[in-house]
Amino acid sequence: MKNTGMVIKFISLLLILGSLGVYQTIAAARAEQRAATAAQIKVTENRPEKPADAKYLDGVYEGEGFGFGGDIRVNVTIKDGNIHAIDVLEHSGEDDEYFRLAVGMIDKIIESNHPDVDTVTGSTFSSQGLLEAIRSALEKAVKS
Amino acid sequence: MNNKKNSMIKDWTEIIIRLLFFITMPAAFSSGFLAVKLMFTAIGSAEPINLDSMWVLIFLVGFTILFGRFFCGFICAFGTLGDAVYAASGFVQRKLLKRKKQLSIPEKPAMILQKLKYIILFLIVVLCALGVYSNFSGWSPWDVFSRLMIFRLPGEGYLAGCVLLILILIGMAFQKRFFCQFLCPMGAVFSLLPILPFSRIHRNQDSCIKGCNACKKNCPVHIKLGENMLHDGECISCEKCRMICPKKNLIKPESKLFRNDTLCLLIKAALFFVFGTLTGLCRFG
């Protein structure tokens, strides 16, 4: 048989894709369940409108960090003493694929209201640069 | 005469295609392999796989099934680097050291070394699944390479990666496609993929010149065309066999369709460029 090798490879590929599909469905369902429980907890301990111990002064602050291949600049918006939004102004030196991963940290930072989050595996340079930029912006926002 | 002109056009097309991708997509292979690593990191921690970061891999795998390992042969910056280093080393050995034949690894050990890449792939995947890969990120020679490609020195903690890169460069000088056939974990993934018959090379052995074997001798990855089909996954679609065959006995169904090899190369390169840019491989995108 001339094409046996190809047929075997095709079958294995389909098997791998199939098991990945099954895995993905199960994992996604589980993640959804976890998110639902997490949301319930969040409602009960909602963030105070303006905490007395708010660390930051309201305003928009710019910060800079060095990523994979150049400067990363961000604007951090503080509202009611909390980290409200983080906008990336510049990231031209970053590889798209890697930067997209690093950007995932932004949600975590806004949610936890502090920049002490883990860098993203596989995107060390970009996420370190992004974190550096956010931290330098927050330094300017700290109440003195 | 006409033949000579044709192969010169094909040579120059290859050089231009490879230079273009070397400049625009130097990190394509590490982006593709990053997706493999992320997939296993997610599985290791029982998280769903982030599909956004998988598009590159889906594209590379799909392209390879359709057109063979065109990516390895013409696009990958590490392959181009290897060919350039090997050519430079050949030049030095012939012109300065007056050697007649360039030093290289004999075929038998080379065929065994080709299995090494599967072990490397397996190790990296296991480290990712265990969640400890990030402890080894300073070891990656291609992180160092992509850093150098954008004219930045690799940071601290990349000593192991630098040493490995230098060792690989030395290996590249003495063996065609040293990294691609022995070490590349992405190549290991590709060589396990099925490739449609449409894009595979068929050898018309009946009309071969007796004892010619030019195609086998010119193959950088030791493929014996028409003898061992199972080994065909190693083919990197570099077309070196087709360029050297004196009787044009190596047939690719796709070039029958277009009747022009150079046109085929250009179409595939253009397709890759468009879809590669869409999936974020182009560094200027």
C-alpha cells in the first residue's frame, strides 16, 4: 500500500483533534461553573464605592516600561480611588501573538485593584514590560 | 540553455522569498510552537485552551497538510539561518582551507539523530503540562534568536539559551539543516502530520538514469525517494531534489496543474504571507 503512512497519520490526527475537542468542551463547562460561583461570591463582597483607605488619587496617569522590542506606554485611569481602566497607548515593539497574551493581565489587575499579578508564561518580556509600565503609572497616582 | 535559465529563475525566486520572510516573519516558528506550549500548559492545569492563541498553530498545521512542509523549506527563519551558515561554512572550507568536500555528519548517525527532535518535543510538552516550563525559559535558543533579530541583546538569565544557540550555529556549519532535522520540536510536529498526495513528490524511478541518485545526494534531510514512504514526513519541501534531477523525474502534481514551478512557489508564498499576516505572524502588521 502506497498511502498507508498517510492514512495512519490522518487517523491519529483525527483522534488527537477529537480528544482535544472533548477536553475543551469539558474544561470550558467546568470553567463556566467556577466563574458562576466566583460571581456569586463577588456580589456579596462588592467593592466599596470609595474606600476610606483608597491608595490612589483619581486621575489619568501615564506609565512606561520596556517590553520585548521597545517601549510600552499605558494610561491608567483611577476613579473613586480604584484602578478603573488601563489603556495601552503604545506597544509597537511587541510581537502581536505575545502581547495579546500579556494583555490578559490587565483584567486581573483591574479586578484585584493592585499590580501584583503573575507574569504570563510564554510571554515574559511583554508582560514584564507591561507590568513595569502599569506600576510606573500607579507610582504617580499614590497618595502622598 | 532554457533549462539553465529556468533553474536560475527558480533559485532567485527562492532567495527572494526566503529573505522576505526572514525579515517580515522571523518569529513565526516560535509563535507557532508557543501555541503548542500553551495548549499543554492549559491541559496540565485543567483549564480550557485559549482559542485566540491557537490560530497560528491551526494555520500552520492546515497549510502543512495542504502543501507539505513549505513552511520549513522556505518560510522559517531558523531554516534560512541554517542554510546561510552552512553555505558560508562551505565557502570558508573550500576557499580558505582548500578542502574539496565540506565536512558533514555521515548518513547513518544522522538518521538516528533525526529522532532526537521527538524527544525534545516530548520533554518540552511534559514540562509545560507539569507547569514548570517557565523555570526553563532561559534555555530557549530561539528566544535568544528572536531577541537578536530585533537587534536587542538577550537579557540576564539567558546564558543557557545563548550557549545552546552558539552550539546550534556550530552544528549548522557542518550539516545541512542541522537544527531542522535533529532538534526542531515544531518540525517534529510537522513530520507527524499527513500530507495530501497532491503536494508530495513522486519519483518516476523507471526512467531514472542507472546509478544516478542525484536526488538522494542532494537531499538535506536524507530522504530516499520512492524507497521508504514512512520516512517521508521528514521531507521539508525544499525542492532541492527537483532542482537537481537531470531528467525532471520528480513530479509534484501541483506543478502539473500550473506547469510552472516558480509560479507554484510564488502562489504558496503569497498565500502564506496573507494568512500569516492575518494570524499576526508579520512583525510589521
